[in-house]
Amino acid sequence: MFFHVILTTECNLQCRYCFGESFEDFDEDFTDFDVDYALPRKTSYDLELLTKFCSEDPECVLTFYGGEPLVCIDEIKQIMDSAKPRHFMMQTNGLLLDKLEPKYVNQFHTILVSLDGDKELTDYYRGGGTFRKVLDNVNLIVENGFRGELIARMTVMEQTDIYEQVTWLADNNEHSFSSVHWQLNAGFWANDCARRNFKSWSEDSYISGVKRLARFWVDHMEKKREVLRLYPLLGIANSLLLGEKKSLLRCGGGWINYSIQTDGYIIPCPAMWGMKNYYLGHVSNAHPLKLKKTFVETPCSECDVLNICGGRCLYANITKRWSSEAYATVCNTVRGLIKAVESELPHIKRLISAGKISLNDFEFMKYNGCEIIP
Ligand code: SF4
Ligand code: SF4
């Protein structure tokens, strides 16, 4: 099992799509759900309980999450000194990576660092100076011996040219990332849809950009004999190549990838913090292998591409913050992504047959924080 350990609700950035939207969304009616808005800012349970909980699952993977987890460096060290999971991972904005000593950083199997693309775009979304600091820290941890997987994790919305930004991250003079994942800012807030241009952007820029990107990805395989870990493409290609019949929610939310709130209650995914009807027990007395599973319902349960999509997002499926018409535009992007990979599949198979790449190159650790379906 995978567990996001939410160390804090605090963050040291004020990004447009998170902090900005939360202000615009403040008065929105969320009354269908009983929500605890007063969660402790930092972990309020005894962290030894987490060690014990984790020890009951030999395959337990702990991912530090927030807010920004690195504002809780003492708690990170305390957990890493006592818990013995199969792997540690972290999702961070990267600003404080230089504050954690290499003896801890170098233990991480995977670190996902938030970067939206080049300097101009990252600083536009995340604030001036963010890009420089994050890139300096990324290069520092590599110099200090980090050899785990480093994934550039992009949040994507209308200012993003997906082709330009992903290819920049994969090949640049600052730090070229062989692993990139992106997530659409869509379906998370209730008030944003009406004032945004998501539909026209997705139709005019994003879907065609993803198609170009799939082309670039396969060209790179051919020329360099390397399968870049562009996670949305990789995850779908992996399923198609293996002939998988059915995918459950690919982020793992609700069935294999749970989250532990700052007060110790366990929830299906980190976005569902405070939603009391979905509490699955407490870290003090729940068993990690006996947690209730929650699956997506309509419209996903009736969708013709559910088997490959998996449902995209449990939180969006449950809360339905975007109307069904608006959410259909998101599903259109999923269809575009699937088509882009499907159309490259014969070429990929030829490259495998020719020995330029191997089927093993498409393997990855599932539920590592990359949701696959953006
Ligand atoms: S395409 Fe949309 S409706 Fe279909 S399974 Fe995915 S998220 Fe659900
Ligand atoms: S994709 Fe949705 S369900 Fe999955 S972890 Fe993210 S917010 Fe939660």
C-alpha cells in the first residue's frame, strides 16, 4: 500500500492555481459534504503510531506530502529515523530541499519536484524566483549523491503550451529531466470554470500539443534508444503494450494509495482532507491492508474508455465541482491523450521488435504520485 503522509497544511508558496483559486472559491457552497475545516496545521498524532502502522504492511510506501512537507523537516527526520517502509518518497515544491541533509535526501526512492516548465512559466504560476531556487536545489541534491528518481511535476492550465514545456523540461541546459509528469488544473474548484478558457485552450492547444508530444517521444526512442518517462504517455503505453484489460483509478486513490491527515485520520486521497464521510479509520487503530476501498461512480462507471482511463480522479468524481458539460471537456483531453498514444503504438512495437528499445523500458513504479491521467 502507498500512503501520502500529510505533514502540514501550510505552504511556503502562493501559486496561482492553488492559493489564488482557494480565495476565489472561498464562499462556494460545499454543503453536500461534512467537512472538517479545522485540521491541525501540523501532525498532531504521535509519529510512533505511523511507524507501527507502516510496519503492518511489508510493502508499505510512505510519501511525504503537504502543504509543503519540507516545512516539517524535524518530523521528516523523526519518521525516517524510526519507520521502515519499503520506500520513502516525497512531493515537494523544492524550495527547501537544500535544508535536508544528504543522508536523508539520498534515502528517497523518488522525489517529485513541482516545476511547470521553463523559468518564465514556472515563475508566472509560482512566483518570481521560484524557478532559480528549485533548479539550484535540484542540482545540489544530485551533486550530493541523490540517485533516486527525480520527477518534474507540472501543473498545467491555459498559459501552458504542453509540447514546448514538456520538451523543455526533458532537454535544457539547467537540468534535463528524464521523468516528467503533468496534471491538469481542472475539476478541483467550483468557481473557476466560468471565468477560464479551459475548453478553447484544451481544444486549440492542449490536445494537439499532446499529439505532437507523443510523436516527439517516439522519435526520441528511435534516435536515442531511450524511453523518456513522460508519465501520462508511459502509463497508457505500458497498459496497451501489456494488453491490460482494465485499469482501476491510476493514481491509486481510494484503493491502493491512501492519505493520512495531520490529525491521523486516513482518507482515500490527499485532496479529500476533512471530508468526514470518507474517513477510513485512524492511524492508531486501522490496519493498512484492511482499509475500505472506494471506486469512481457515474459518469466514469458508464464511460466507454473507463478501462483505459481508470476514472481520472476520485475527488472530482465524488465532488463534481465542475458541471457535467464542463467536465466533458476534461474527458475530451483524456480521449485525446489515449488516441495520441494509440496512434504511436505500431511504431513503438516496431522499435521493440527491432531491439532499439525494450518492453522493460516501459516499466515504472505505479502509484508513485504520478496520476498518469492528467
Ligand atoms: S474519460 Fe472521463 S468519464 Fe471517462 S472514465 Fe475518464 S474521467 Fe471518467
Ligand atoms: S487524481 Fe484525484 S483522486 Fe487521485 S490523488 Fe489526485 S486528487 Fe486524489
